Amino acid sequence: MSTSGLVVGAATLTINPKMGVSKGGLRLFGGPIESIESDIYMSALVLESKGTTLALLTCDLGMMSNAEGLVLRTAVAEAINLPVANVMINISHNHSSPSSLDWQRSSDAPAQMTLMAEYTRYLRERTVECALLAKKSLKPARVEAAWGESDINIYRREWNGTQDILGEVPEHPTDKSVGVIRVDDLDGNAIATLFRYSCHPVVVGARATALSADFPGPARKVIEDSIGGIVLFLQGCGGNLNPQVGIGYEEDCSETNFRVGASLGAEVLRVALGIRTNRFQGPRIELNNIPHILFKPWQERTDHPALELASSEELLHFTFGPLPSLEYAEELVKTWTREVENRSTRDVLPWEIRAAKKYLAWARVLVEAVIDGNPTREFKVQAFRIGDIAIVGMNTETFFETGLEIQSKSPFEHTFVLGYTNGLIMYLPRAQDYPEGGSKIDGKYALPDLMPPGYCQPVLWNSDSESRAVEACVQALNSLR
């Protein structure tokens, strides 16, 4: 598109699976979807300026592997003709939707895998279609950012004096910041509104059998109904944060979900309405030439500036903590093989079979890691620059404290720090979040961030991994200046 300034396009498409497709949970949130509480979406924002194009996509899925994230990014890059490094995908980590085929492969039945393979093909098609629609809708635009606050989240890593609990610690600080990016046409009409918040989307609880976008769904609707345009939710660093209302116990959580989401959406709307991209207040002058009555009249902007757009990536190879002996790991494979067979022939709950299959898959990965001797996993950072706005994403379930530290060290005026970006490899606890004396393979933990079997990783990362991640993010941000 020929223009001297920034051009932006946006689009959104539903990505609902067929009924019967399972959600991506293990102990919780793993049953088949039987109805629709709200649609789930893939959304795309494409920006062009000074010969550079960036594509940012968001979706309401639960989990996605690195490999699957790369497949989608590559498909988008090929479809709209830009480098893969200029495509970013952020997932909301929504627990009331499917997860990727890779995530569910080890624990679900063959019939479910057939459904998931079909859904995977459909998801790729819709992702490409969404990016193409955004590219086709490019128009001259301006972009600005601002911040607000919402208290809908709560710290969830509770200690009862003897063991960890996935619970609530009301007195513990959280990241309440709400980041808002407003993208308007030159008349000030919304093309897209992006909002970033850190919290697990689990308001719609494990007893519900409905497909739902969880709290980002009603939040988006509040914004769309009020100012129009496409609304994209960016999941921040919610690895240790849950909603204040907890994980829903009700079979129908729609009322609570609306209240939580609408509350967040109202704050986004308040901030977005305070952003004027097409007007500015000039110097104070007398009103109607009456002395001593001085105000700043609004004036129309006539400029259409180009913005610096850029992308950068950093790659680390995370190493793991101490591994057990090969004998110990092989015995775990035998134990969980027997357990899968046992549970499959008994009258047990479906999640008990899923969990046993996942633990068997994990035990096999553990054996491979022990044989390797020094296994690693790719930790990836991707950062976008949009003028004086930066978006930096990690492929981990990142804790909120890490996000705040990265933001404090960023050279940009507005920095949106995201987890759940371009795939997921595991949680990223800080060194001080590990159990006293280090984690133990045979330890009994309730906190999912201390349970590497959930991600089929052999053990937890070495405890210096989080500090290395912070350095990589800051380096990616600095390289955009």
C-alpha cells in the first residue's frame, strides 16, 4: 500500500471446534465440549511503515507447543509475504477451549486424536485467513498507548504451613496493570484496541462442559460494543495469578464470567476513551475573548507520521536441574505402564486415566533425558517495536514478578510483557519460588508450576533460568532501539 505513514489492518474470525473435542486439561478442564457459552477467536493485527511489516496474532486457545507455534507463524509469514521473525502469536491460555494436538496427544483416546487432527488443520486455515483479511484491510493509522488498573486477579501460590496449595493469598501483591494500545484511523475511529492483563482464564470452571473464551470474551465485547473495531487480548505474565473469584465450581459460570470480564473491559474502555489519536489540546487561550477564562481548545491533528517498526529475537537453551539414575527413570516407566493398564480396566474417573497416560509419557521423556545426560529446551524471546511501544513475549508461563522486572528495565516508554507467546515449554518460576532444598522428582506438589510431568519435561529448569530469561528479554528490547 502506497503511503508515507503508518498503515494498519485488523481482522478476527471464530475458531470454534466441533462438539466433542476435549479441552486441554489434565486433572481439571479435560472433558469434551458439549455446548457453547461464548465463541473463541483468532485475531490479527498487521502494521506497515517504512518498508517493514509486523503481524501480531492472538487467540483463545489453552496450550500450544513450540513446533505448532512455528507452523502457524510460518503459514502466516508465507501468506502475507514477510519474515517469520515478524510474526508473533500470543495465546490467552484459556482453559475452556482445546489445546494443541501436541499437548493432548499423550493423554487422550485415539478417537479424540482424530478430532484434534482435524481441528489442527482447521485452525491453520483460519489463522492464515485471518492474517490475509487483516492485510487486505490496511488503512492509514495512528497508534498510542496508556495504562490503567484492575483488581480481578489474586496470587495463587498458597502455603498452609505443611504443603503448597493452589489457592489464594489476598494479602500478596499482584500485577494489576492494564496496558492498552489504541489503533485508530486518521479520523479517530477505532481500527483495533489491544489490552494486556496477567491472569489465568479459569473463571469458567472445570465442571462446565461449555466452550468459552473465559473473561477475555466479555471484556472484548464491552469494548467492541462501545468504540467498535477489533479487540485483541494479550495474555501477560499470569503464571502465578488466578481470578479473584477462583476456579468456578458451578456448571454454569456465565454470570460470574460476565461480571469479571465486563469489569476488566470497563477499565480498558476507560483508558481507551482517554486516548485521543486525532486531536490534541493546544495552548491555553481566552474563551470568547473574555479575560481570565483560560482553557485549552482541542485541535485536529493533520499529520500522519511513519513509525519505527522492528522485530528481534533471542534464543537460550534452558538446562534442567539434577536428573535421577537411569534405573530410577526406567522403573517409573514400568510403574506408570502398569498404572495405565490398571486404571483403563477399572471404573475410574476419566481424568485419572488421562493423568496416568500423561505421567507415562513424562516418564519416557525422563528416560530419554537421563540417557542424553545434558538435555536442553529452547527458550525463545520475541520483541516488537511499534514506535515508542514495545511488546516482548516469552514461550513460558511466566510469573508476574518477572514481567514487572523486565518492564522496569525496558528502554521503551510503554512495554507490554507477555508470556504464552509462540508456544509453551513450561512454567518459569524464579529461584526463590522453588521448594526449600530444591524440587524432588518424587515430591508431592499441588502447584502445577512445580509439576514438570504436566508439560512432559523431565524435571524443573535450573533455578538460574528466570534470571537468564530476564536478561534475554532486556537484550531483545535494547536491540530494537
